[in-house]
Amino acid sequence: MSKEQFSKWDAADTLESEEDMLLYLNVAMEDPFAALIEAVLGDIARAKGAACIAEVSFHDARLRKAVEDAVRLIPDSTPA
């Protein structure tokens, strides 16, 4: 029996626009599990090519607000 081969998948590779990022974050925030929100924010930061979410420049005000709201849901976090 042969082993199946899987390629590595990264959500950041599929986030092509700020609208994609906003939708992705909004879905994650429907069930505000802190670890999930942290992972989604990391995916968004990587998709934007940023080393740190605080350094990301969002042109879409809705995405910026959603990120700020998501960061507030993470325990012991303060918005950048």
C-alpha cells in the first residue's frame, strides 16, 4: 500500500485581496476562539508580507476595523 503525498497548504497563499482577508477574518470572529483569531491574523499578516501585524498598512477601513476588533478578542492583547 503506497503512502499518500500531500502538499503543504497555507491560507495566506489564498488571500489575494483585502476583501478576501476581511471575509476570512469575519468568519473567524463568528466563533471568537482566541487561538483561531490569532492564527487568522497571522495568515493575514503573512499574506500582506508583513513581519508584524502592527506594521501592516490596510487600505480598506473595514479590514482595519475588523483586525482591531479581532485583536481586542485575544486575551492580554492591546491593539497596535
